Amino acid sequence: MQPGQPSRFEIVSRQDFSDATYLLEVRHPMMARAARPGQFVIVMSHEHGERIPLTIADFDRSRGTITLVIQAVGKTTRQMQQTCKAGTALYAMVGPMGIPSPIGRAKKVVCVGGGLGVAPMFPQARGFKENGAYVIGIVGFRTRSLVFWEDKFRSCCDEFILCTDDGSAGIKGLVTEGIRRAIAKHPDIEEVVAIGPPVMMKGCAEATRAHKIKTVVSLNPIMVDGTGMCGGCRVKIGGEVKFACVDGPDFDGHKVDFDDLMSRLRRYAQEERAAAQRWSENCRMKDLADAVGPAVELLELPDPFEDVKGG
Amino acid sequence: MAKKKTIRTIPQERTPMREQDARARAKNFAEVACGYSLEEALREAERCLLCPDEPCIKGCPVNIDIPGFIRKIGEKDLRGAYDVIAETNLLAAVCGRVCPQETQCEKVCTVGESLEPVAIGRLERFVGDAAIQNAWGRVSSVEPNGFRIGIVGSGPAGMACAADMAKAGCEVTVFEAFHQPGGVLKYGIPDFRLPNEVVDAEIENLRKLGVTFECNTLVGRLFTIEQMIDEMGFHAVFIGTGAGYPSMLGVPGDSLNGVLSANELLTRCNLLRARDFPEFDTPVPLGRQVAVIGAGNTAMDAMRVCLRLGAQKVHCVYRRSRTECPARAEEVHHAEQEGIEFHWLTAPLEILDDGKGGVRGMRCIRMELGEPDDSGRRRPVPVKGSEFDFEADQVVYAIGTNANPIIGQTSRLKLNKRGYLETDDDLATSMAGVYAGGDIVTGAATVIEAMGAGRKAARSMKAYLGMRDAQQAATGATLFGIDLRERNFARIRVA
């Protein structure tokens, strides 16, 4: 008996941006109609899978699809990198969750995307552009080979700054360097929106604090249900406890306690490492047995499996 | 017909139910209470006097014909017994397990005036289990009436409402945000109290009645309540989304990594099967020394789950005394048997940091009982200078929940001051055709109360849609308009 046999969420296309970053376009016409910039979904790749929150990178109402950009970092996202091909389906996808980003009537805005955050930043930049704002896009990557959506992003910006940590593309430096330059050139910036790793968003908030520029960040804490039910995603905003899934995910960057967020993101670090390690081992075994298949490239995992409490 | 029984002739002792040994069961997730055999059920059924007052029916929030089904058990007609229960309650196996019968039907049982009351809950469970084993379903014989009903939330309130509307001939769709239906019965109540297979079987029964379940659907965000009525063609909507939003204590250390809500712990463990990590991908924090704050049924569940996950010591920290403890007596008793340590009259002051973002322990203070407060329970007052620390590496909050904000954020429905949906006595919300019941209206309560609300809302929805119950009109309504001939609902007005 299988009550709740979920409908299939078909992956209609896939694109690989790098060794670790990939895009999935999933069919869900109803969600494509409902989605707004800044919202997220929760995805399960298979029946025994975990529920992972992913920010909606784009939605296409005419095609009836939702676009997700995923970085293979843990067991689930690496497994999805292998199994989620065009024509296959996700076990579950629920959303759009969270309060949509309020895309106001600011006349001059800076849209900052760091790494994977470039993807969900894009529909917001496009939204601001459609509302008639002067949009300064700043995107940051570690190195040139990781850059994606440069042209797409550039197309909705009046100015565009690409930053790489090693200077292999665009300017050398972090996105905060880009923000510094933008602020120096444009004293009339009304709003900065930043999406990316917590440490990057923290840097952005610090870069704008002295200038008193409104800075909105999109938080990505650990979640279970995404409907306000578990409190796992609680964050501290100006000393108050908020649930990112229903009270956010967007918050005033100047009020977010980023250190608390980063500490809480490490909560399952041990279990995550163990799961990833175990999964890699299984893949290696499978590849050894299956001499035809190409070897899976394995990430170096620092912690030995024995150290782990799980299981 | 059974011969005339008296209080002297019936078996004097309540038939005990076999349980897994406390030590063994604290290590597994199998059900604690094993259920009655036919023989045991017959013996217990014999204890019912079939008294003419039938106080138990009034004691039941959904007014099950309790003497009726017990008589059928006595006649060894289990199918008949199931049909009697299923007239008013499609979730016999669930309610037989999780209802607080001691404060409902069994509290008012006539036998209970001089002996221990008839074990109504255990008998109900026996019948419910037999129904599942034999796959007895109740296929609706009613003509479809053309009405489409949308139900938001697949927990007990939504399931009860869905059953009634489907039995009346409506086309019912239940929307659930999780990937599996069942709501709190699935994510909240652990398997050792209510196995997921039992919930699945009951859901399958609803499917047989023609109810459709749509999972992975977050109503409010994917589409709104207004859209359901205006665009999606639902003639009436019932909202049973539950209370959700767990309370945090608001003491220093709240956001440490070893601190989590009971909801999170239970959802990870029950619905996402974190207890079977790594076969299932979802991890769960494993504490060695766990402190659970609160002493309701959720707290008991959380503590017993922690034990089963391998905690060495589990403490219950509660600021009032055992007398005020809101959990069922049986749950507290089971928890005690399994080795949970209770700290009554103890309030947490601070969660202590281990310096690495985790929990090292808790600072508590002793309390004493003062004057009664608004709830009628004696208010706990701190005893000056009685602060003390104890060691713990995980703290679980089971101190209640607040209203889930999603429906409020996404609709024009009127909310009360605390954020719950405002309804009138018929459970109608401020929007025509939209009804609500269960925890999202009342705040956290029990499964059967939510089911009662679901049924009450169903009755209101039928009235709203112009369906009239001929039988009811003739005989007068009972508390929730329970009647035995719901098939006679006739559509007399097109909405």
C-alpha cells in the first residue's frame, strides 16, 4: 500500500555549469504560475531522501517549469548530480515557499550574487529592471571555470561587475570590492540585495552598513518542512527569533546575526560528512564491480567514517 | 441478544492489554501496547452493561455508538462492530490508540462508577485493527452530488471532514504540504504509539470512499484559499492546517545547536525515518543526555523517541507538578517505566554553551506552587536561591506551538489576536464557504477533538451547500448531528 504516492516532477532539461554546479528545469505548471522572485522549494530526490531547500533560480510560465541551480556539496546533492537527468523525475517538490522578495520601486539598486547565489539573484535583478530601476549587477565566483549565467545576468543590468577570487575573470577580489566600487561611483544607491554564502552576505551587509543603504539578504538555514512547523530554520534578526521558512527567507542584512546562522548551519556537519563518505565508498565499490563505467571523481573527505555517531 | 447483565455478573477486573517489556521496548520502535486477542476482547466486551443511559456516547467527541459496537463484538460480529464505528468514525484504529478515553467515554462509563470502566479504547482499537487486517472498506454507495470540496491539511481534522463530505456524495480533494498524507498522525505521533501502517491503512479507507489526496501542495503559496473558491471550482473549503509554529523558550542559549523543537525531532524521526539513518538520508541529532522541556503528550513522545535513538539518560523538566501535567496518565506511566527521569517543579533558566556552539547543560531553578492562574492550575513560583545546573548535550522544547502564519499571510481570512483563524460556532470563517477546525482554530489540542471539529465543519458545509439530512430533520440533531443515515443527504439547492 502506498498512500501519498506523489505525482512525478519531471526534469525536462539539465545543464552542467561546472564539475559541481548543475541546473535542473522541472515541470510544474502550477508552481511556475505561482512563483515569485525570492521564493524557494523543498525537494526530495527519492523516497528515502532528505528534504532539501533550494531557492528558485527562475520560472517559466509559458513552459510551465521551475529552474533550480544546485551545487554538489553533500550526499544528496552529489547523488542528484548523478541521477537527475532529463526525463527522470524528482520524488517530491513542494513550494513556492517563503515570502516573495518585495521588489520595490527603488530607482537604483545593486544586485549581488555570490557563487550559487547568482542563480536566485537573477529573477530579482530582472524584476527590478522591469520596474524601471537602474540595476547594477555584481556577481562573484572563486574562479573563471565556475562562472555561469554571465550573459543572462548582464542582460538585465545597466552595469555589471564580475569578480573572481583569483582574478581569472573580471576584477580580482570579492563581491564586497564590487560593492565598494559601485558605491563610490553611485552615491544614490537606494538598495542592495545580496544572495550567496552566509559569509558573503555578512560581508555585503558590513560593506553597506556605514553608508546606511538598505540591504536585503536571503537566508538559507537548515530546514525540514519549510512550512514553519519545525523551527530548525530559526534565525536571530535584531535579537528576535524568526523562522526563515515562513517569516523570510529575506531579512534586513544589517539586523541578521550571521555568526549564529553560520554556527547553526554546521549542526549536522558530522552526519553530512559521514553520509557523503559512505555514499562515495558505495560509488567506488560499484564502479570497481562495474568495470565498464567511468570512475566517479571523489572529493577528499577529511573526517574518518568511524568518528560518526549516526547509524 | 445477550442475557441481562448486572454489575455483579460481569467480569470485575478490566482485561489487561499485553505490552512489550519496558526495557526491551525502550530500544525499539515497535508498538508498546500489543492489542487484544479475540478472547480478551470478548471478555472485555462482556463487561459492558449495555446500560440504557449510554453516557459514553455523549462522552465521545464524535459520538460513536459505543454500546452498539461492543454488542456486536459480543456477538463475534467484528465486521458489524466496525460498521457501527465507521458510521461516525473512520479512524477506529487511530482513535483506539491515541484518544484520551480516560477523560472522555471511559470517564462517564456506568461500570466505572463502581469498578474500573470498560476499556472502550482498547475495544475500539481491536475492531479497527481487525478492519485493517481484513481490508474492510466502506465503499460509498451514494450518488455523486456534484459538489467539490477542498480540504487543506491531511491531519485528523481534515481526514474526518473529508470522510463525512465524501460519504455525503461530494468530490473531495485533500491537500497536504508534506510528501505523505496523515499530518500529525504521521510526523508527530511515533510508531511505538501509532504505527505508520495503521495511518496508511486508514488513509487507504478514505481513498476507497473516493477521497483524493494531493501531497506536496502548500496551500496559500501554490494557490490561495480565494483561488480555490474563485478559480479552482471548489464549492466549499475546510482548513485544518494545525497549529504548527513551535514555541521557543526565550532563554539564553535558545539557538545553540543541541536545542531543537519536539516537532523537528519527531518529524525527522517519524516521517523522514532519521532513526534509520543512513539507509534514509535525513539525520537526527543524537544526544547522550537529553533534557526535554514540557510534560505534555508531545514531550512524552519526544523523550521516548530519544531513548529509542540511544540516549543514555532522558530528563523531563517541567515547571509545574505532576498533578498539572497535561500528558495522559498512561503516557507518563509508560515513560516512567522506560526510565525517564522526571524533574517536577523545575524551570529552565538558561541553556549552557559548550563553547563550540553546542549544549553542555542546563541551569534550572526549583519552583513551588502558588495561587491558581487563569488556567485554574496553581501558578509555579521560583524558589529564591535554588538555581542548579545539570548536564545535558541536547535540549528538546515541547512547550507548545503558536499559530502557523501561512494561511494568514496569504488570505484575507480574519484571524484572532493570537493569529489563529477566527470562526463562528459553526466553524465558518470570515469568508463564505470557507470553514476551519482543529488546532488552527483552537490552538494545540487532541486528535479526537480535531476530528470532532472536522465533522462539525462538515455538517456546517453541508448546510451551506443546501444539503439536508432527512433523518436528522426527523429525529432532531445530536451534538454534532451524528446520524446513521447520512446517505439520505439530498441536494435541495444549487449553490
